[in-house]
Amino acid sequence: MMIVFFKGATMEKKYEYGYRLKELRKKSGVKKSMEELCHIFAKEYGLNVNKSMISRWERGETMPDNKHIVAYSKYYDIDINYLLGIVNEKRSLKDLVIDKDVALHKEITEFEDKNLLFEIVAKLKKYDIEYLKHLKEII
């Protein structure tokens, strides 16, 4: 069982994903031209991408399909939810590991009182993410 919550999932701009794709390409550590990104996607991910496709994605005219979104996510090491405008926090993929401890996952899924778990999670949703990070450090 996996539970994922999103806080503040609002669109800042009409086509948030396009703005974010362009921002990553232009403002990331090493700026890339559209042509360079096409070559990277072909070489590293086996995807046939052209400059016109990237341009339409960045303008928000069309939406990249799943395999292209995954390639962006992997290449820029960024959470897909950020790319799509679902969350506003830029999170690295390595920070999104949901279950490092298989034993704990088993304990949670086999926990008898599932309603209690849902009540706890519902209450935690009301807290700010920074507070929860601090609480995690204490635990």
C-alpha cells in the first residue's frame, strides 16, 4: 500500500509543464540547446525527439508522452510531479525513495487496525512539510 499526498497542487501558469521543461533546459547546471537535448534523448534513452517537438512541449502546445516525461525526469534528476506542475517543490529522484525498509513496509501492510493508520495519516496531512521533516529528524 502506498499513500502519496500533494500539498498546494495548483497551476501557477496555464501550461506549467511547458514552462518547467524550458526552465530546466535553459537554467540547469549546463544549459542545453534543443538540438543538444534531442541528441541526449536519442543517445541515453533511445528516443526519437526533434527540435520541433521540444519547442511545442515548452510552449505548452502539446504534452510530452510518458516516455519523454520519464526521460526528462531521469536526465534532470527531478520529480515527475514537479515537471507536470502537480507540486512546486523541486525534488531529486533519489529523495523520492518510498520504501527503503521492506520489513517496515510489511509491518504497515499487515497492521491490524488500518483505520488507525488512515486517521494518523489524515492528521499528518494538516501539517506543513517543514514541520514533518523536523519531526522525522527527531524520530
